[in-house]
Amino acid sequence: MTNIAAGSQTQTPAQVERQLKRAKKAALAAFLGGALEYYDFFIYATAASLVFSKIFFPSGDPTIALLASFATFGVAYVARPFGAVVFGHLGDRIGRKNTLVLTLVLMGSATFLIGALPDFNTAGYWAPALLVLLRLMQGLSAGAETAGASALSTEEAPEGRRGFFASFAMSGIAAGIVLASLAFLPVAAMSEADRLAWGWRIPFWLSIVVLIVAYLVRRSLEEPEVFEEKHDHGELVKLPFAQMFRTHPAQFFQVALMSFETVTNTFMQSFGLAYAVSVGVPASTMLWVSIVGNVIAIVSQPLFALLSDKFGRRPVFIAGVLGSGIMIFVYFSVISTGNIPMIFLASTLITAGTYAMSNAIYPAWFAELFNVKVRYPGMAIGLQIGILCAGFTPLLGTALVGAEKANWGPAAWIVAASSILAVAGALWARETNKTPLRELGNPIK
């Protein structure tokens, strides 16, 4: 059977309907998987900002404790490239579906166990050690999740709509952030004693619900036909990771540069929250700020992806990245003043506007830069370069801003500099929105 994604002109109505059904199912699986992965990932970011510095480390200087807490947040980003290598290899060897089920279970298990950890008063230095171990497990899983879901959604999408269908992985991430923020709202409203004693654990335990739903959907997926063709004809390479570097070195570095666009969201969700609380903005208010922006982003990201299907990946991506690099100065400026309506407005314009523009594009664009035989590791590993740096930007921002709360400039420049790197990668990369699926990437013999 000819795949509609190949751009065939001989599709029967039944074939078109079957392909669309598969594309929708893949997009749903990407959405649910993204929601779970980033619910788990960002409840950690929230807890690191509000709780962990007080329960997993020795009492003393609160700035030092917060730095230690953000360091544990960052270690997952160290693990993510290793997860990208391991699961990227498996994704191009045993298939997208099976690999995505593995990453899902790993993330869900680690998150649930974090909620069961003893605190420093109970276990001493074993407490932060176990926290780091489970955080590393989260990082291994997250290192391959987005790339796998994006590759699968892109390969299943109808011709001319790859950006739209792949963007649902990003809408799932926005939904996960919303769920994480909602889960922490009642925790933030608790007395500090209850919050530190047991309240913070509840959001981690609730992840089991999303895990079950996402697992059932992913188990029912089929492998993309373009992958099955290579598998059935014995055309898959034995070491996709090594082959990718031999055949797609430029694409790898292009993705690595463009991946710095992720710094914006990571920085806002972690450092931005901690900074706002430090200048007197209630934590619950900042959680609502995140909720509003990400609820709108769930809808706006597929719309921006549709624009990229029509007008090209590059112009939409660059417009979004440049917008975020400029708006981040407005964001920190209004936080420093404590003007709540302006904080909502600035954050929403970034989260659902400028950041959503670039974030919605990369799942399809990054995947399209690589040949199907090396697509999973190429996207997964390249993406982790910028994400690895993003993971430590809250630590860097905390160190640069220090106790001088009016000194928010260095924090904004971290995001602006990252945006410049992402634009450089986008200008270098080829435009792919009109390229047929089977012609994507460089040839591999």
C-alpha cells in the first residue's frame, strides 16, 4: 500500500481515511506522552523552586540551599543526552512504539518514587543522593521522549500537514505544565509545615493516573510505514548513532543550535518562579500565570504549526525565537515591579505567543532534517545540547542575580543569548516543509 505521507497521487478514499486515522492516533499518543513526561518533569521544577531546598539539604544559607536544589534539577539534563543515545539507538532498531513505551514507564516510575523519598532529617545525605538518582532516571527518559514522539507523528502525518500533527507533542507538554501547576496550587495554599511534611508528595503520586492512560494508548500504536519498510527490507543500519554523525553532521549541529530555544521555557518555569517569589509575588499567583499561558499554548501551537506547513518552518521559528529574546526583558521587568496584571500579560505573550511559535515548529523541522534510518538519534541527541544547557540556566541565573533582586538583567541576557544561537541554527538549516517524506535527510546507502 502506498503511504499518503509519501506524496502519492493515487490514494483511494479508504487509504486516505486510514492514514488520517493513524496520524490522529499518533498525535494523541504524542500529546498524552508529552503531558506525562512534562507533568513529571515540571512538578520537579516547581518543587525544586519551592520545597526541595528546605527538606533535602542541611539548613543554613537559603541561597546556597536553593542553588543545591537547582543543581539537582540540572542533573537530569546531564542524563538526557545519554538517554538520547541509548533510546535513540533503540528507536531506530526496535521501533518507535516500543521505545516510547519504555521511556514512559521509566519516567512514571521515577516520579512516583520521588514522592516516597525520606527527607534530610530522616535519612541525612542519603536523601539528596536518592533524589539525584531518581532525577537521573527522569533525565534518561526525557532525553528520548520528545524526539521519539515527534519522529512517529511526523512519519505518520499526511503530506503537507507534518508540522500540524507533530506539534501535538508540544501541546502535550503545555498540558503537562498546566497539570503540574494545578497539582501544586493546593500544595502552595497549605501551611508551610504541612507542605514540607507531606503536601509536596501528592503531585508526584498523582502522576500514576496519567501514566496508565498514556501507556494504554501507546501500546495500541502501530509502527510508521516508512520505518516498517526499511525494517522489512533489512535496510536499517546497525549503529544509527554513529551513522548519523557520518552522514548528517551539519544537520546535527543545526538542531543543536536551534535547541537553545528551549532555554526560554525552562528558565521561566524554574528561575522565573523562584525570582518572583523572592520579590514578593505569591507562588500561587505565578502558578496561575503558568496555567493561563500554557492553556492558551495548547491551542496556539498547532495553529503556528499550520502556518509553518504553509509558509515554511524557518520564518515562523525565527520570528518566535527573536520575539522571546526581546520579551524576556519585559517579563523580568514587570516581575521586579510586582505588577500582577502585567506579569500575566507578559508571560502569556511569551508562553502562548513567541515561545509557542518556535516550540510548535521544531518537532517536525528537526525530524525532517534527518533520513528515516538515523532520524531518532539525530533529533534526540541534537535536541539535548540546548536542553542540557537549559537545565543549568536556573542555577546560573541564581548565581548571577544573587541576593540583589533588582539585578535581573543577567537573567534576561541568558535567554537573549540563547535566542541568538537558535536563530543562527535556523538560518543555517534547510527548509523542509514541502519535501516529500521519503526524500528527507541525506542519502544513506
